[in-house]
Amino acid sequence: MSEFRELVVPVEAFMAWQEMAESQPEDAEEWRDYAGLLTAFAQALRRAPLSREACEQAEIERLLIEELVHLADAVQAVFPQGGFEEFRSYMSAAARERESRAWEGRA
């Protein structure tokens, strides 16, 4: 299982995201936020217990709380003005827009 400890976001991916940010100025901030969020996910996976033995020794409640704190930090970085409230608002609007497009596709 040690190969999973090496999980990182490939440099090539960061280069591609940077190129997208440079070529699409209107979406540049989203590309940067996306890179930051995926980096946070990769870091979470590196911290995770990956074997049965490690899981047996883990304090799952502590691990869950710690990862939720890291997730909150990542959300705060993407939504610096309002954190989770801004995140909730963003997701609600995105869900409504998606539902609207689905209804339009049925008509």
C-alpha cells in the first residue's frame, strides 16, 4: 500500500491548469481554486490510514474531525468572503441552474 503514500497532483496537471487560467482570464480564479481544492484532497489522501492495521489503530472520530477541519480550510480559501455560507449559496444556485437546464432539455 505504500504506493498510495506517493499520491500527489502531477506537475503536468498544475501546468495544464495554469495554462487554462492564462488562456481563459474570465475563469482564471476558478482554475486556481480548482487546483487548490484538488491539492487539499491529495493531502487528505496522504494523511489517511491505508492499511487494515493502520485503520485498526486509528481514532476514526479524531481523523474525521481533523479532515473536516482541513476541508473547512479549503472551502474558506475558495470562498474567502463567506466560507460555508457562501459555499452553500454557490451550490444551491448551481443546483438550481442544473435543474433548470435539465427541464429545458426535456421540453
